[in-house]
Amino acid sequence: MVWDMTTYAFAEGDAPDTVNPSLWRQAKLNNIHGLFEVTDDIYQVRGYDLSNISFIRGKTGRIVIDPLISMEAAVPDEDMVEARARARRLRRRDRGPVNIS
């Protein structure tokens, strides 16, 4: 990953007296990162770059909306989506094959 999120782990709890509470709240919101399921077949990876990357599951594959500023962030993000897809395939294997491309 490009960003080491542990660097920002200090932003927890209430704002200290030396920090504007609105800025502290924004820092806490910026620490929410990971893979998010927006709706069925639409995923976003947030918090590992200055922008978000979106993955849409189509009938023949994935559509990637990638405004990220670095390749170093995009590759691990795609790996997260692929791991999620593998997990869904494993959970559904007893119901027959599912295409999750």
C-alpha cells in the first residue's frame, strides 16, 4: 500500500484541546478505509489513495473506474476485490457455480 494507515491511528476519541474539533472529526472520517460494498455488484476501495477506486461486476467481467494517482495503490485494491470475489464463490459453491467476474 502507498499509505500506512497505522500512521494516523492517533486520531481516536475526543479531540485534544490543541486541535479544532472539526478537523479532528475529519481526520477520524479519513481513517475509515477498506473495501466497501456500495450496492449489489458495485464495490469501492477507499482510504488508500487520495481518491477512491470503484469496481462494477458486469456480465462478462469487471468495469474499473480508477482515478487513483498511483499504480502502487491500484494493484492491492484489485487484490482486495478479487479476494472478496473468491470468498463469495466459496460461500455459494454448495448452490452451484456462480460467475463473479
